[in-house]
Amino acid sequence: MSTATAYSEKDMKGSIQKFGRFLSGMVMPNIGAFIAWGLITALFIPTGWTPNENLSKLVGPMILYLLPLLIGYTGGKIVAGTRGGMLGAVATMGVVVGVDIPMFIGAMIMGPLGGYCIKKFDQWAEGKVPAGFEMLVNNFSAGIIGAIITIVAYLGIGPIVLGLNNILKTGVEGIVNAGMLPLTSLFIEPGKILFLNNAMNHGVLGPLGIQQANEMGKSIFFLLETNPGPGLGILLAYWVFSKGTVKQSAPGAVIIHFLGGIHEIYFPYVLMNPVLLLAVIAGGASGVFTFSLLGGGLVATPSPGSIFALLAMTPRGGFIAVILGVAVSAAVSFLVGAFFIKRTADETSEVEFAAAKEKTKTLKGKKEVNAEINKIQNTKIQKIIFACDAGMGSSAMGATTLRSKLKKAGLDIQVVNKAIDDIPEDAQFVITHESLTSRAKEKAPHAEHMSIQNFVEGKQYDDLIRQLK
């Protein structure tokens, strides 16, 4: 493979990841609202746990108006701050009025578009507004642009998005009716290993699931990516059949993955032996088949993908289908994974495990990581920022681990976890997974950056603390 081809593939992968994270970035900050809607739906609809005709009136307005408007606001805010968020919400109103389906796709289009329009106007008007007229211009420019873009959305963009939504719905129904849904694991499981899990779950499957849940009271789409079974099977296989450091680390990884819902923890274990992709694909497909066969589904996206979150989002009468689907996927993944792990158990060593973690690197090498750590010797670090896609999962886990080690070392340094897009520009020191480091550097170009492969591995934090001391 030529160097140009390698760079082209890297750029393409980076672009796909960036676009996927942009989509998921509009949904993830609003997951709490989706869960609130899911709980109200599960409790009060006619087939819910405690049917209530009066309280069930909340379900329709929340999914038709509240959730799309939140997505539109967040998309506009990502592009142009609070002012962009306001325009994004106003523009989204143009696609949600007059339709009887949740317009999440329309919100993901109009939100950023509204933010982009006001951002471009503000750039054009900068320095041209007479003193004393700033507030007048700001308010009326937002009002005029908002009115125009909302009307355009209502008359033009809304019908187009509605047509696209109907085409997509027909295609999805065709896949489901043909019994081909388990084949989605061929794309979902490898995509997760490439850290596209949040993009697929919150950017694609979540909106499809919300629409289906609104019609049927539950959706299998909420289970396709969040199912912890395939990863659990891999970790259990390593725990039983591997040796050395890998075997010792597996039990802790099981707890973090299955109970905590941090799926990223098992990715290095698959990359250590890439043939294990067959195990997670088999596990995922068998789980989806079981969910489909038994009519399994959830009322909203479980976040994080913990077994507790799955059960909390399970509607009445659906626990057997969900639990069996997770169990079957874990068992299949365990059996297939065990076959390959037993064949290589004697060859796996601590060095190879560390080398496997290196395979998760997409942009930066180990030498560069060490160089970044060495740079902090001449800097007084007061705050360390852990960052991940949402700022709630792996970064929170890493921040907790480092915070504990700093306290034991007697270092008074604040450690906080943030979403990538919320990294402050004046950040001093930022820690991210290596696949996210380039994005972190764009957000905080003047900060020192450290790339890591595993948020709970202790040695990398010990090295950092030695440098800080």
C-alpha cells in the first residue's frame, strides 16, 4: 500500500468519525430528556406499568416537539454557541410543525443550519455596527434570520425530510420483515471497535428507535449497539483461557463493561487478536436474532450501555427477551472467542498485550506521548482535563482513577472530565484516548496533550505523576 493511499484511508476514517461524532454530539447531551420520555412512556401509556390516561398525554408533545427542539438547539449551539442554539431551535420548529412523526433527521439538519446562518451574519457584521446599536442589531438580525429560515424549513425542507424519512422507514421495515436485522452486526460490531459506537448509537440507531417506539411502545434498535453481551463474552473468555496480565485484568474489565456500561474497555482485548472480530460479530448477530425472535425491545436509549440501564428501559413483559438476548450473545461470543484464545494463550504475554493496545492508535505514537509528558516539567499544572465524546463515560472513569492516585501522591491538582467539544480554550493539560487527540488539539491548541490507550491502566498515570512531582 502506498503512503498516499494510507493517508487517504486515514483521512477518510477521521472524516467519518468526525461527522459521526457531530451527529451524536447533538443527541448525547440530551440523553436525560430521552430517558425521561422513555420512563413516562413505559409507565403511563395504555400498555405501560401503571396506565394513566391523563399523564400519557405528555408522551406525544414530548417526542414531537420537545426532543427535536432540544436536538436542534444543541446542533445550533455546537456551531455558534448560545445564539446559534436559539436559531437552531427556531429553525427546527419549521420542520416539526404539521407532521405526526418525530423529525429527528430534520432537527439534525436545521439545528446546525440555523447556527451556521447566524454565525455567518455575525462574522459579516463584526465591526460594522455603530456604537449603541449592538443589542438592537443582534436581536433583530436573529429574529429576521430566524423567521426566514423557519418559513423555508416549513415550506421546503420539511417536506423533503419527511419524504426521506418515509423512504428510510420503508427500508428499515423491509430489513426487519425479511429477517435480516442480525446482519447489521457485520457493521455495528467492527464499527464499535473503531470507536464509532457513539456515532452509530446516538446518531443513527437512536432516532430510528424513538420513531419505532412512538408507534409500537418499544424498539429493537435501542438494543443493536448497546447490547453488552458480545463484549462480556470476550472478556470472560480471556478471564478463563488466557494467562498473565491479560487474565488478571479481565475481571475488572468485566465489571466496568457489563455493570458500568463503558464498552470501550474491551476494545483492546479484541484488537490484541483481530480474529476475535468474528466472535463479537457472531455474538451480536445471535443476540439480535434472539431479540427479534422473542419480540425484545426498549422504550428509550440506555446510556451508558450497562445491563442496569438496559433493564431500566425495558417495558413491562419484556425482561425475558432482553435478558435472554444478552445472555445468548455473551455465550456465543464466549464460545467463539474461547476457540481462538485457547490457541494463542501460550503465545500471549504482557508485551503482546501492550502491543495490542498500540493498535488502537490512529494518529499518534508512543514516543510522541512520552514527549508530551516530558513537556510538563517546566509548567505548573493546576488542572487536568479528561475528555471523551460525551464527557460522561470513559473520561469520568479515567478522571476518578487519576484523582485517587494524585491524592495518594500528595499532589493538589484538580481533575475534571469534559466532553471534547467542551474543553476550555485555556486548558493547561488534556488527556484523551489517542483516537480523539487530534480533535482535542483543535479545541485547545495551546494545551499540553497526553494520549492514552486505556482509561483505567495504572502505569500510564504513575508515569505522569512522577513527572508532575
